[in-house]
Amino acid sequence: MNLLVAINKNYIEQLKILLKSIQTSNPKEVFSIYILHKNLEKNDITNITTVLNQKQMHLHPIQIPTSEVDSFPVYEKRYPIEIYFRIFAPKYLPKNLNRILYLDTDTIV
């Protein structure tokens, strides 16, 4: 199953909880997790993978160029720039995906 999230550094811990809940409630399913972001670093991705069963979950970080969203209004506390990333998802996701489920990071499965 393909899953999509859009995060910044402030939502790494929430994402880890979401991913752990997905693994726990679906132990026989294999997931491809597409992470849309603008500035996660390699150590952030490594941090996320610490909670994953590597046979069950495969991460695919995708960096969105800031030029795509620079002109969009941002209200840092309520509406960070990452809320727009799902709009651009089809442009950056692999073309061979026929279905993907978007989840907010404050979701528990």
C-alpha cells in the first residue's frame, strides 16, 4: 500500500507515532511511505527509520523545491508551507503509482 505524508522537522515525532501505529495494526501489510518535505536532512530520515520494520515499510523522501511554493501564504503556527505539498504530489510522485492514501501526521491507525 502506498501512503503519502507532508511534513517539516516539527512533525518528525508525530510521523514516527503514525508509522508505528500503522505497523502495529497491519503487521502483514507492506507499505511504501512517500514523505514530501522541503528541508529534511539525512539525519532526520535516519531518525524516522528508527521506528520502522524495514521489511514492512519503505521510505521514499521527496524534496519539494521551495520555488514551487515560495509565493503561497504561510501562517507558521497554523498553516505551514507543507499544507500545500499535497497539491503538488502528482508532479513529484512516481508516474507508475495508481493509488496513494494521504494521511496527516496526527492520525493514529
